[in-house]
Amino acid sequence: MEQSLENRLVEAEDFENELLAYDYKLGEAREALENARENYEQTRIDLTRAEREHEKSGDSNSERQLRKAKHAFDMAKRGVDSRSRRVEIIQSSYDELKAEQADTEKAIARNRGRIAAQKRKVEDMVAAMLEKAETARRAAKLAGGEAAVKKPQLPAPSVAKAESAEPAPAAAAEPAEEIDEELLAYVKREQERLQKLLAEEGEGKQTFKSLSLESSRGEPHDFEFLGHNQYRLVAPVKAGLQTYEVSGFSTLRFRRTIPAEDAGKNYVFILDARRLSRPRLIMYPEYALSYLD
């Protein structure tokens, strides 16, 4: 649950940075559209004036000025149309990001609620166990002193029963890994994002020829270039708070918390380096991929 919450918090930070970038783009696009509209209005006035002048004189000079005015007007109209479409595209992307950010914030609130409920449940269980132990201690004391707690004696297995038992299968199926629903949703989103990006034509840009990942408690591992400035590796992890540093990318560091039950297990690391000013490190347990449809 805590890992899922951490993933969501990283997503929320990414959305915030993306929205800031789109705010800037949207402001620039709207300013460009306003300038284009002003230019369009001016060229419309110039065209009207040129038409009147050509009606009056009708010479080659007025005809040339009219052609120039018509060309400037057509270009200005195209400029307004293209800049209007750009504003619409950026606004649409901005609205989609805002909706995704709202969903992420709701998920963060849900995760925090689940963690708080789980902590209360654990506290109640511990309190009940302590109360039970205290009751048993008092009962033993009243019976004549505190009795030492002994492990129950288990009866020896019957020889006849052991001999008649069927042999266990040679390869017993391993229990499935437990996975949190929020973590699985995160893995699905990132897989879909990566597949959609890599499906685009060509390999795209490869800014870095060599990148490696090193944790504060482990050996370095080299990334594999996938295309479109996406880099991937699979490596075992250690439990607890980890600091991952990407060498070959200045002093890029990421802090992540690995659950105790995932110690020694393989994790998938994907570095999204499309935005050099704000790269992303996506990571999740490799066993989560077996849960995808």
C-alpha cells in the first residue's frame, strides 16, 4: 500500500510539472493567436484599401499592390487558423491532464485512507493480543503463580500413516505473489504508455548512448535503449528506502521505498528521458507483469 501511494505521489508531481509546462505553452499560443488576429485585421484593412485604389486607377502598380494585399490577407487568415488549432490542441491536452491529475489526487486520498485503516486494524490486533496475554497472566497468578509459557507438545506422526501417505508432487506450484490493486493499475498505465509510444514510427531520439542505474545498496546495472528516449533494465532490489542514481545523466537521483516482502526480487526500471529537464524513473516488481491481461 505504501509503495502504491509513493507511485501515485510521483505521478502527481509529474502531472504538476506537466501542467506548469502546458500553462506556459497555452499562454504563448494564446498570445500568438492574438497577434495573428491583429495581423489578420490589419491585412483585411489593407486589402480593402488596395481594392479601392485599383478600382480608381486600374493601372499595373495598383494591380501589383492588390495582389500583394490579397496574398498577405490569405497568409494572415491561415495564420489565425493554424494558431487557433494549436490553442485548441494545447487546451485539450491541458484539460486531459487536469482530469488525470484529479483522478490521481482521489487515488492518493483513497490510498492514505486504506493505509490509515490498515494501521488501525494492526493496532487493534496488537491491543487485543496484549489484553489476552495480560488476562492469561493474571489467571495464572491467581492459580498459584505465573506459569511458564511452554510450546504445545505435538504428537509424533504415525508410522503407518506416514507410510501410507501419497508422495508429494515433484514440482509443487508456487503461491502467487500478492499485488495491490493500485500498484497493478499503475503498471497497466505505464505499460500502455510505453507501448503506445514505441508503436510510433521510427525509434525516435536517443540522447544517451550509455546509461546505468546504481542504488545506494547495490551494484550498477546498464539500461537498454528501447526507442523514443526510453531506457529499460531489470534488476533485483533490496528492501527499505533506496536512492537510485542514473550515471551518464549528470547527477540524477530518485528516492524510492521497497517493501520488505520484495527484497531480492526483480524490479523493472524504465527511464523516460523525453524531457531532459524533468526525466521520470518508473519502477515496479517484475511479477506484476504476469497479472496483466
